Amino acid sequence: MNLTDPKVLEMVNIIIASDRLNKSQILQIVNLAEISSNLKELKENMKWEYLKSKY
């Protein structure tokens, strides 16, 4: 996804606000947004990253 697109940026901001992400999680979601092709894929990547960082 293109983070310079206002719609994508708004979606990412909504996720950040609703999930109350900390600084490191915000950086992680920004990196994931760049490699994700849509919102569904971004959320799936977030789940994988959470599981990977947890264990």
C-alpha cells in the first residue's frame, strides 16, 4: 500500500488509534503497510508479527 495516499494513511491512523499502539508497534505497522497490498493483508500481517514477537 502507498502510505502517501490519504485514504491509506487514514486507515493506518484508525488502526493505530483503535488498537492504542505504542511507538514500536506504530513503526511496525507502517513497515507492514508498505509491503501489504490491502487492508485485509495488513491485518493478517499484523497477526503474524504479533505471534512472532510474542514467542
